[in-house]
Amino acid sequence: MAMDEVFEKLRKLQDILSQKISLEQNIQEIPKILITQEELLARLKKSFIEKNQDYERSKTAETEYRSLLTEAEEARERAEKNMDVINTQREYEALDKEIRDASEKEQQYRKDLQKEERVLAELDEQMKQTAALIEQQEQELAERRAGIEAETAEKTAQLEALAGEEAELIPGLDPEVLFKFERIIRNKMGRGIVAIKSGVCTGCHMILPAQFANLVRLGEEIVFCPYCSRILFYEESEQGEEDFFDNEDAGSLSDLDDMDDDEYDEDEEEDEKVNVDYEE
């Protein structure tokens, strides 16, 4: 297969893989939309349970206060009836105290009962409001789930269609190159094959050694950028590049290492000279 055909296939495959990766990410993100609403629904249900527990406790207290109030009323009424049959001052004072005590208890129980009745009314209203919110949230959640299922099904169908297009393109391409190519696209924001212009990789904008530029220009093999790992293909600049590709002038990646070594040796010699002068 000619390299021009390979590069053309890779460019088309790049578009397909980019769309696939984007769709896969969207499908993974879709369920997360429900998380906030599900958390809200869970909080509402928890609040409803807590309010219901408070309601039951208040209901129990209300029943007890109603019973105590009834007992206090009956005790006061009995004492008042006995006032008609007393014979001594001592009996009168005892009954009078009994009536006062029963009346005080009656008033206190009536206040406690009224308080619990207010609490019950408030809790009942709050529970009704919470129950209505729960019903609304459950309905909205069901509708959103249905919408998400439809959206997921649509994106899955798009993925299957792209997979079919991918299957038509990959015959004749090196499996190892395909593996690296897809990984590069996932890591490089959907760009796995880029042009080299004026000796510069248009993917990472790094100046490439002349040997790489010439190798890409020949177009006889797959060449990966030494900096960003993208596949490179040659694209003529407007001014042309005849003067740029000069191996003797431009150097290579290995020249960078040699230059560093030479600089290090020169610095070392300079340090030794300074030490000798100091000793003299």
C-alpha cells in the first residue's frame, strides 16, 4: 500500500476515532447527570422518614397528655363534689388544696397538649409538602432516565456505525501502528496525525531535526514525532523548504547530546585551570 494511501486512511481514521472517543466519554458521563437529582431524592426521603418519626413521637406524647388532662379534670370534679359534704375546716382545707393541685395540673396538661397539637399540625404539613416533592422528583427522575436511555441508545447506534466505518479502513494498516495511533488520539485531544511544516511539528510546535524532516518528506515509512509521539506527514509550506533541509547545518537530536557533552568538558577544563592558578 502506498504511503499516501496510508496517510489518507489514517486521517480518515483519526476523525472516526475522535468521534468514537467523544461518544464513549459522553455515554460514560450521561448517568452522572442523574446523581445530583438522585441525591436530592434520597435526602427528601430521609427527611420524610425523620419527620414521620417525630410525628409518631409527638402523637404518643399528645395521647399521654390527653389522658393526664382527663385524669386531672376528673380529680378536680370529684373534689368539687366532695365540697358539699364536708363537715370540718380541716376537710375543707384538704379538699381546697386538692382542687387547686388538680386545676394546676389540668392547666399544665392543657398547655402541653396544645403544644403537641401545634407540633403535630406543623409536622403533618411538612410531611405533606415533602411527600409532594418526593412524588415530583420521582416523576422527573423517571422522565430523565427515559430520556437518558434514549440518548444512550442513539449514541450507541452512532458508535456501531463508526465501528463499521473503522472496520472498512483498517485493512492493510499495521496493527501495531493502529494500536499506537488510537492511544495517541486518546492522549492528544483527538489528534494523532499532523503535518510537518518548515521543519516544525504542527501538533506540538517543536522544531524537528533535519533528519526527521527529510525522513517525513520522503514519505517512505511511518515517522512519529520525537516530542509529542504523533504520526507525521509532509506538507509543503508556502515558501517551500528546499533551503531548510540541510543535514550538515541543522544537526539532529543526537547533536543536542553531543553539544551538552562538549559544553560540560569545556567547563571542566576551565575549573581545572582555575584550581592550578590558585595553587601556584
